[in-house]
Amino acid sequence: KNIVVLISGSGSNLQAMIDACQNGTIHDTRIAAVISNKADAYGLERARLAGIDTVHLAVSDYSDRDAYDRAMAEKIDAFQPDLVILAGFMRILSHEFVSHYLGRMLNVHPSLLPKYTGLHTHQRAIEAGDKEHGTSVHFVTEELDGGPVILQAKVPVFDNDTVEDVTARVQQQEHRIYPLVANWFLQDRLSMVDEGAVFDGQKL
Ligand code: GRF
């Protein structure tokens, strides 16, 4: 099977996928391509180092979101992926794009959804005095960070934690659970039915 990964930045979750494909955590799968909206995303370098095709699509080359997303879908579909993985891809997706990949596109969001959709989740958890925070892997639907949650990992938040402390703790968990979920999907154990996630025949 094969996957396409969309990134905008550091790509540490991409790296976790690369490693998982190499060490067998994800079986019989290759990352066909990595696509970024940012030319300087370090994730592109990680992809090159792993011998993976990279594509940079500059937002400024397209008249609007629909045109950009259409071009991106064309690039993605050329690789015929079984699964599309959002790994720190920092753009809102058009309706058309989301519906084209509905049920075969995953995202990782750094909060215990439905808490803290959107940005600055770590800061918001700290400011709220949460003792517990975490990350969620979910199917991507029309609603921003609102698709069915598949798996979450919790981390503690300690009294004097900085945003950096919490980010590091959360990302460590993302790197563990995201490849796991991708593998479930690729092994046909996971699907989206009626906007709900189904794992091994059980509604989650
Ligand atoms: C991750 O923490 C993820 O939850 C969020 O963006 C971050 C991407 O980090 N969607 P990286 O580029 O994978 O290092």
C-alpha cells in the first residue's frame, strides 16, 4: 500500500511514519510522496533523506483555496495513495478536497478532542489549569478538528510546565499513536462509517 503525507513544518510526525514503515510498525507500505505548502519545511528535508518524492505547492501560485486544493489533489492522486496523512499541515481544506478524501484521510490534533480545536492548544490547556492534556488521531471531515476520533493519548500537565515542556510530552505520544492508527487503516481494520470510526467491526 502507499500513503501521501501533507506537511507544513518540522515533520516530526512524518519522521515517525518514515521510521514506522522502515521498522515494520506499519506493514507493507511505502510513503509515496510528501507534499508541503512551505518550501522551507524541514519535513521536506526529512523526506529527501529517506529517498521519498517531495512536492512543494506555493500558495501564491494559485488564485484561491479551491484552485490550490484542486492542484494539490491532482498531485496526490497521481501517487494513487490508499491513505492521506495530515502531519502538521497548517491550512484549512476546501469542501471539495475534504469530500474527495473522506474516509481515507487522517489528522493528528494536539489536544484531547473535543477540547481545544484550532490553534495554541498547549497554551490553552496550561492557562485553563488542566492537569491532563494530550493528542487525538481522527478522520478528517468538513468540521475543523471535528471528525471522528480514533485514538487519543493523555499526558500529565505539571505545575511549572512551559508550552515547550507540554509540546514535547504530547509529541512523544503523537509519534507513538499516529503510526499505529495509520497501520490499522492500511491493514483494513479501521474505517469511517456514517461519520463514525469503526475498528475491528466495533463502533468507537
Ligand atoms: C503536531 O503536534 C500535530 O499535532 C499538529 O502539528 C504538529 C506538527 O508537528 N497538527 P510536526 O511537523 O509533525 O513536527
